[in-house]
Amino acid sequence: MKLVAINPNATVSMTRKIVAAAQAALPPAVRVEGRTCHESPPAIETPQDKAAALPHVVAAAKAAEAEGAAACIIACFDDPGLDEARAAVSIPVVGIGEAAFHAAALLGRPWSIVTTTPEAVPGMRRNLADYGLGGHCANVRACDIRVLDLERPGSGARDRVSAEIAAAVAEDGAGTVALGCAGMADLAAALAAEHGITVIDGIRVAAQLAVILAGLSRACG
């Protein structure tokens, strides 16, 4: 089975991180291929960035279906182009934000989101409401870093994420934190061990869910 992980931004190093996180979550029989939206902004941080990425995400989903992919994931926590991609293809398409929200809610503990920039917070709150989960999330917290800081060694981004998780535990009563950026994927395991809570990487959850949905789709087809 082939799963395509679409990176809505133009940063190739992030695509590599996304593919590694998705592949690590899946059995060897599932092959993950990454697609970078090279004509998109280098990071998705504002509504304008999200709008600019949308047509490229849809085009990548169409190409993935044409190339025989069983499913796609959209590896940006804002889920840009999710509805439009689903309307454009017949294979399952899963957004990492949507997947992380539902996984956190299903665990049945208070949970918060820790994301990058304050500008990202309103869009995530809108998505929570659109997915029917607005009343389930304790808080959406920004650690005030840029997305691409997560790609730069020595930027201090990891420490800022960790500090915001600690605040979510202390102030929100969070027993689960969803990492609100694909660029945080490689931090999840270490941060979970550091804070003694569940830390959700949406890429991992979305990849596993996409495989399940691909199987269901084939069974029903």
C-alpha cells in the first residue's frame, strides 16, 4: 500500500521529517511517499498562507490518486485544503489537525494544543468548532516561535515548546497535549517522557487512520 504525505509548504526538510514520522508509525508493508508543495509559502502561519497553499494541496492529492496511492494525509495542523481535496479525489484524505483533535478527545482526559505562532490560534479554534470539538479542548496555546525555527538547530524552539507544555499541564490541567505543527513531529516522544503525559503527533495518528480508512474504502468499494 502506498500512502502519500502532502507537505502544504515549500520546505523540503520538513517533508523529510513528515515522511519519517509517518513511516515510523506504520508497518513495512505501507510505503510512505512525501510531496512538497514547492509553489506554496515556506511555512503555513497565516490565513493568507493557508489560502495560498490550498490549490497546491488539491493538485498533490489528485496526483497521488492518479499515481495509485491508497490514501493521503495533509501534513499541516491547519488542515489546509482538506475539504477541497476530499471533494477532488475518491481516496481517503486525512488532516493531521483533525486526526490529532479526535485522538485527544477519545483519550478522555483534559487536553490542550501547543502550536507555534499566535496567528495560528484563531484558525485552530475555528477548526475545532467545525469538527464539533470546540467544547472538548481545554486551550489552544502558542509558544510564539516561527514554524521554520523548528528546522533550525540552536533556535531554542524545542525549549519553548516544552515550556508551553508545562504551562498546559499546570494551568489547563492537561493530561494530553496535541502538538500543533508538523514541524514538531520529531519532538513528541521525548516531550512525552519529559512531562509524563501523552503528547500527540498528528502525523503519526493521521497516517495510521489513513491506512484504516483505505482498508474500509476498499472493503466497501
